[in-house]
Amino acid sequence: MESALPGRKESMNNAATLTDNYPTRVDHSEIHDRHDPVVWPGRSGPWADDAVDHFATNGFRSVEGVLGADDIRDVRAEIDAVTTRLGSDERVIRETSDGSVRSVFAVHELSDRIASIIAREEITGVARQLLGDDVYVHQSRVNLKPGFAGGPFYWHSDFETWHAEDGMPTPRAVSVSLALTPNTPFNGSLMIMPGSHRKFVSCVGRTPGEYHRESLKSYRPRFGTPEESDIASMADQYGIEQVTGGAGSALYFDCNCLHASAGNISPYPRSNLFVVFNAVSNGLGEPFAADARRPEYLATR
């Protein structure tokens, strides 16, 4: 199915020839200063200067009403259809506890309707503005947390994984999480450390082969997870904020923010459409801390 979004195939970057300013999957964890801008110059866009400044300072910004009721209805219907069509396809990740769907990946490639929504100026245009470059979709997915059964996601930086396992050179990427249901204090909404995007927390251990098959189903992955002492230190320095919002709201956040979410034991489901934009100039090379590339549905090249 053709996507309405700009695509990108093979990158010319090669991790073997690049200086690694963000070492990870090492013997001992360290907390490093960020070497790259948060907001890159060169592009105007939908956000006013104060909104951009808020994002630069905190690493994230929430906006209500980005999706309308028709958008939400259509996306939910598309996800139901895609999940049924894919069956046991590896792009569908299920909870280990009861087999319910946890995530569906590459949804912008599987649904023209979802691709057209993601391509809007208030979504893709913001990414171009923040990253100061043309962008492409590095990854898209829907995360589902059904009532009574939705599992947690442990503390992590997305960039740590994308750098180590996908060969993303720098944190010149931004994520947009679009709420398909209300995200409340009691149904497993995102927790984030404001300002944590300005530090890079390395993780301990060597990445095993085919590790994505384990990590995508794990509540607390064995590798790519910060040490508890580092999480505590970062929380003491930056605090923790819980991000809530109505259905249709959007959370824009820097790829290096430390974030997590608790499980959902409330009766109310939490579902989000999640899309990652990477700057074209930040295209993927070989992994910095893994022996092989992850599949295309996790990391577009």
C-alpha cells in the first residue's frame, strides 16, 4: 500500500566511520551531556516561538484537539482491520500474559487513511520545524493498553535503542503520540522527566542477536534499560511529570527523553497512534551497539 508520507530508503551513513558521541551497551553506565541541538534552525512551521521554546526547555509539548472525532473513529477502524488482516504477522506484538494486542507496527504503510492523517502540517510540519530539515517516518505503531490487562513500559530513552540497534547517529528525531482514547492518571498514561533529553544515559550489556523479538514483548527489557541508580538520579534532578490529555490530543517529545508508563488495571483502555520522524540528514547507518540491523518495520532506511 502506498504511503502519503515522504519515504527514505538506504542511508549513506555508516556507524563504523562516525564518531560515537553516545556510547551505550557498555560495561559501566554513564550519564553524558547531549552534543546536539534540541531544536534545529532553518525551518518555520505551525508553532509560535513560545511553543518551540517550551519544547526545547522541557523536551516535550502537549496539544489538545489535533485529531477530530472522525479521525479517531477512522484510525480505530483501520487498526481493527489491519490487526485482523495481519493475524500472526511479526508486526503485531501481543501481551505475553493473555495474548491481547500490545502494539501494531508500520501502520502508516498498512493504511492510506492513517498515512494521510500523519502527513498533515500540524503533525509532519511540526517535525520539520523542530528538526530543521525534511523528515521521513522512522517508525510508526499503535500502542494499546486494554482495561484491566494493559502492561507497563519501563523507563527508557527511545534514542538509546535507535542509536544502539538501528544506527541512528544523533538525536535529531521527534516522536508524536496521538491519543485515540483519553489518557488519564489511572489508565497508564505516559510519565516523562522534563529536561532529561539534555542528558544521554548509557545502558549496560551487549545486545544479543535478534533481541527485538524479546524486547518488544518485555515490560523491562534486559538490555537498553537504564540502571535504577541512574533513573533515580535523573528523577531527583528533573522530576517526573505525568502526561494526560483528551482523545485527539498530541504529545510531541524529543527522542532522548526518559519516559515510561505504568500498567493499566483500570476498566478504561488507553490507545495511542505513535509516529517517529527522523531528519533526512540523520539517516540510519549500521548499528552502533548490535551485530545486525533490525527489520524495516521497526527502522525505516
